[in-house]
Amino acid sequence: MRKLGLCGLLWLVPHLAHAAVPVGLRSSTVRPIPQYLHNLPPPPQPPPPPPSDAQRDHQLERDVVRRVMYLHIKQVRYCYQQALFKQPKLAGRLVVRFDITPQGKVEELLVTESNLTVEVQSCVAETIRTWEFPANDSEESISVIYPFTFRLKTPETFGGLQVSDSELEALGVFKDPEPPPVEILF
């Protein structure tokens, strides 16, 4: 038998203990999870199943309604700008509910929620009543609830030379009255 020194014993003891443990359970194969891996997002989920025919038809109707709304948004903006001449700080929300017939006409329009003036409500309602939507294949009317949020658009500040209106008038440049810029959120 061979004698081992202290260095040899120190080398042999961990290796003997390591050899006695089955390979799958050795402590050297189990490493702690690094800290940066704890905050990773969960793995991606599989994509949702494709929509059924009824859901697809409903989505197409929603997109068509949204397109028509965007085509006519300047008419709604005009209603708000007219009210701003009387109340310069007017802002608020207006929710309308209306039905679209299978022929594409608007019927039964109601303002369900509003904190704006009656003039804005009636102007927007009368404007929406004139809109025409594409005819659809359904036998029933489609009910739409649509919110509008009206607020003044914050003006952008421009750097450089600033000239007052009176200085421009002295040069013969007159400012045309413009409606205030507005922002309508959907």
C-alpha cells in the first residue's frame, strides 16, 4: 500500500466521494441558476387559434366601420372647432350608439355619454346620420358604439426668430383666422 501525503489525501477525498455518487446526481452537474436568468420573460405562447367565420365577419365589419369613421373624421372635427369659438377651453368625451342597416344607412343614433355642449352633441349626431356604410350580407342591423375624445392640441414650439402679429402687419402680412387645432382620440 502506498502512503499518501497530506496533499494526496486532500486530492483523493473529494474524488472518492464524487465517484460514489451516481452520475446523474453528482453535485458538479447541478449548478445554481444565474441571477440574470431569474428575470427572463416567460417562453412565448403558441399563437391563438384562427378566428371562426362569425368572428372573422365581425372583425371585417369593425374594420369597415373604422374606415368610414376615418373618412369622415374632419366633419366631426369641424363640429368641435365650431364649439371652440364659443368656449375656447372646451374638452370632453362623447360616446354615440347607432345602428347600420343592411343597406348601409345609419338609423337609431343615440348619444349615450357626453360632457360636451348640446351643440357639439347635435352636430356630431347629425353628421353621423348622413354617413353611408357599405351594404352587408346580414339580415339584421349592426349596432355600433363609438367613443370620441375631444381636446385641444398642444402647439409645438418652434425655435429661431419669433415675430409678433403686429410686426407682420407692419410688413403687410396679415394673419388669416384659423380654427384652433384639435385632436380627436378614438
